[in-house]
Amino acid sequence: MMTRKRIRIITSKILLNLFFVISCAMALLPILYALSISFTKDASLLSKDFSFVPKHFTLDNYKAVFTEEPVPLWFWNSIFLAFMTICLSLSTAVPAAYIFSRWKFPGRKGILKALLLLYSFPSILSMFAIYKMMSNLHLINTRIGIIIIYAGTMSVFALWNMKGYFDTIPVEIEEAAKIDGASKWQTLIHVKLPMVMPSITICTFLTLTNAFKLFDQNMVLNEGRPYIF
């Protein structure tokens, strides 16, 4: 026979798993609700006779999305701009983070503080200055203009995250690579980068989500119309 302690352990595990199952089910309710509405013909979001299983199943809503509006174009714009933002921001942030972490030069702390201060400003404060600059460069409503703005913003974020990760890696590893004849860039590419891949992966996902969020906000401000045609 099982002891009381073992029974309590089994009961607590069952209750804990049941709690997690209920929590996951509640988290899925909004998704299931939206999915059911999308397959329902002439359904209202606040309909009294709503059911998760559509009574009048239809694909007309999906057909309207892909035929009446250029949704594939919008999606391609988001994918392309997010990919270019990630490539440009990380290609500048990773070497810069390595330099700020390992090289001691005058003004290093001042530059880092200035970048952090600029990044902490609300974007609305720099909107008119950015618009004026992009207008003078004839980059309004262009892919290059959007990529430059978002990559510049996210590169500062990635720089600070990557610098903190570089700081945690012992300098002795670089000294051992230098003794073996590796240059600073060879040490960065073949020794340091494999060690900081977790941080690079995190920065990539955070940059991707932030870029998509910014694209969605701009789409709303533009009344749902794409900026790139």
C-alpha cells in the first residue's frame, strides 16, 4: 500500500498538471474563437448563437482576404523588411559589441551612454527629424528608408545585449587563440561567435518581433494600405 506521503505527491502532481491543462485551454480560447469566426458565414463577433463549430462553414472570408486586398504583398513586404533589418542590425551590432567590450579607447563609455540615451527616447520625438532627413534623401515610401530607420534602432538594442554577453567571456580564451597565431578578427569569427550564438539567436528573434510590431503599427497608421507597391 502506498504511504500517505506518496499519495500526497501523486495528488499534487495531478492537480498541478490539471491546472496547466486548464490554463493552456483558456489561453487557446481566443485563438479558437477567431478561427471559428473566420470560417463562419455572415457571423458577428458578438453573435448570441455563436458556437466554436461553425454552423454555416465557408471559405469566402479567406478568399476575400487574398483577392480583394493585396495581403500577399503586405506579407512579403514584412518578411523582406524584417529580414534585411535583422541582417543589417546584427552585422553592425556584433562587431561593435566586440570592440566596445574588448578595446579600451577614449570616449568608449560616453558613446555607449549616448547610444543608450538616444534609444530610450520615445520614437515620436524623433519622428519629424527622421521624416525631414528621409525627405531630403528622397527615401520616403521606399524599402531602403524603412530598413535604415529600423536597423538603426534595433542595432543599438542588439549592441547593448551583445556587449553584455561578450563581457562574460574570459579574456584568457582570446589570449590562447592569439598565442596560436589567430588575429583579432579570426578570434572573433572562429572563437567568439560560436560562444555567443545563444545571444545572437535571442537578438535575432527579438529584432524580428520588434520589426514586425513596427511594421504593423505603420500599417495601421496608414489605414491598412501598404507603403511599398
